[in-house]
Amino acid sequence: MAREHRGALRHRALLVVLLLLAVQLVSLARPAYACGCGAMVVDPKTALSVGRETSAVRWDGHHEQIVMSLTVDGNARDAAWIMPVPHRATVELGDSRLFDELAALTAPAERTRRYFWPRSKDWPFRSGDVDGAAAPVPGAHGPGVGVVGRERLGPFDVARLTADDPAALRDWLASHGFRLPSTLATALRPYVAQRWEYVAVRLAPAERGGTLRGTLDPLRLSFASDRLIYPMRLSRLARTPQSLGLYVLAPHRMEPRGAIGGSTPKVFFAGRIKPSRTAVGRLAGTRGAFLTAVDQRFPHPERITGDHELRPTATDTSYQRIRYTDALWKVGGTPAWILTVGGATALLLTAAAVVAVLRQRARRRGAPAAPRA
């Protein structure tokens, strides 16, 4: 009986091990998809995750530019990134300073709020420094011709392909050691039907034998478009919640036409940008542009219904977040409440002294005169 029991335990353990191996193999067979626009394809034997995708879009009513920067991690030595575009695109390296400048430009404004009476962290309730501590408060194209262009940009091998010739994408991926996943081929069908094209980029680390890690150099895609479109449809293939941070430079303040299956898009900055020699100023153009920064969450990527299309708002209202710091009101380095209380006390003491003097004088005037001898 004991022998049979031990045999049953070994059989169950073997089944558990096989099940875990099967789950691992299935997970490895899936391509890692980037958040936002585009899809990432890797060798099934490796893994790659996109921790963050930051994008800036410039649109002047006829022409669109998308600058993208990916932060990746994993053990993949290379990967293929597929990006659908509505018209023939040109590709070049972007300015690595752009997103740092955008982050600084759209950061919350710092404001100080003064309060009069001391709080629990101030003297005399708390010994030591009497300064108030910071307290942040939330406030259509012709027939397809396959590969239409190819260039080497830094660590990127870029191929521009037509979407109405899916075999071109499949052959390009195969030539670089990748396989077109059936799910991705299915997701690309709407773009094929609309005669969109796509950009295929092979990502490789700068060092030979290295892996893809960290923030990659930004890529800039430029194409004709009479609508401001940000491709998002491929993100529905993602297996984890996705987020979108989008900087939009256009003649006017812009807003998404809908949530396309995600949370309500939230604007965290809106304001006019003047031409300058900075990366943001050059992207804004010689006439400047209105910058709208949008944040959106996709807890269930499979619910994404299409691409983002943005439209002008009714008015170009500016907006900036504010982060407050509370501080005790001081005059010349001394808390105002001490000066006020001290002054009031001194005034009361003075008044009391005056009253006492007046009373004393009154008593003297009222006292009878002493008799003469």
C-alpha cells in the first residue's frame, strides 16, 4: 500500500513538472508586444519586455511626425518592431534630448501656500527647525511593391514595407530570424484593408553579443496625413495592462475622439510652445505649436477597438498641474504669529499700564486736602 502511495505521489509530481514546463514553453512562444503603437517580435527562445514607451507627435494639418523612445529589458539579443503608418514614411533617428525637455516643460508648477497659526510640526508643538515641511497636494496608395526602402540608423536596421503585400513582412522577418505570429498577422488585416504601409525595424544592441536593455535611441517617423492618427490597434495583443503617455504638438489644443477601450484620457499639460533652438522648439516648427500632453490607461488591452484619432478642442485653454508646498508665514525670519501675539500682548500691557496711571492720578485729584496747622 505504501509503495503504491509513493508511486502515486511520484506520478503527480511528474505531472506538475510537465505542466510547468508546458506553461513556460507557451509563454516563451509568445512575442512581447510593446505598449502604445507598434508590436514587438522576438525569438521564441528569448524574452523582451517594454517597460515604458514615450511618444511625441507633431501634426500641422497635412503632415505627421511620430518620435518614439522605448525602454526595454530582457535577454533578447535582437528584436523586430512593426509600426503601421497610413502613408509612405521616412525614418530617421530622433533627438535624445526631446523627452527630457518635454518632461521638464510639463512638470507641475511649484507654488507655496502660507499659513498663520503653527501646526503640529511647528514650534512650539515640535522642537527644532520651525520651517514648514513640503506637503505636495494633488491638484489611398497604389499597389504594393514589397520593400520600398531600407537604411541603417545607428543600432537600427530599418525597412519600409507595404501593408498590401503581407508576404514582404513575412519574408523580412524570416530573413532576420523571426517568425510572423499568427495573432499579429490577423491584427494587421485592418491596415492591409485600408492600404496602410508599415515600418519594420530590427533592434540590436550597440555591443556585439549584448542584450537589449535600457532606453533605446528615439526613432522619428514622418508621413503625410490629413488626420492626426496615433496607431493603437496592435496593443490589443498585449497580455498585461498598458499605459500611454502622449505629447501632441499641433496648431491647436487636441483631444482624443474617444477612449478606444481604455480609461478616460487625462490632460496633464496644455500650452503654447514658441519656436526655439531646443529639441522641443525645433519639433514645434518655425511657427510654434500648441502642446497637449495626454495620459491614458488600458487595464484590459484586449478591449482596444482601434487607433487614436485626435481633434482640436473648442478653445485653446492652457493648463498646468500645480504642486503646493505649505510653509509657516514668517516676517524677517520670525513666525508672524509670534509677532502678532507678542504685539497684541505688548499692546494690552501698555493699555493696562495707562489705565493704572490714569486711575492713580484720578485718586490723587479726588483726595481731600490736608488741614493747615
